[in-house]
Amino acid sequence: MAKAKMVSVSINLVHAARQLRESRQWTQLPLDLRRLFEQGLAGNGQKVRR
């Protein structure tokens, strides 16, 4: 797997990811994809439930 890079993201993307995590559709995503979202949000200073 390639080394992770730090990239700047739009605040709108962060808000959209947070809204998705709080919605019912969150449970429909594959577990690997949910983990990627959580890792990305954690990198943006967002709290992540473990």
C-alpha cells in the first residue's frame, strides 16, 4: 500500500463526511470504507468513536 499523504480538503467535504456518518446510510457502507472515513476525519481533528 502506498504511503499516506497529507492533503488539504474542503471544509464542505469534511461536513459532508460528518453528515454521512450521522445518517442511517452510514451502516450501509462497507466496513473498510467506514474505517477510511473515520481515519480521514481523525486526521482533520474530528473525534472518532472507537
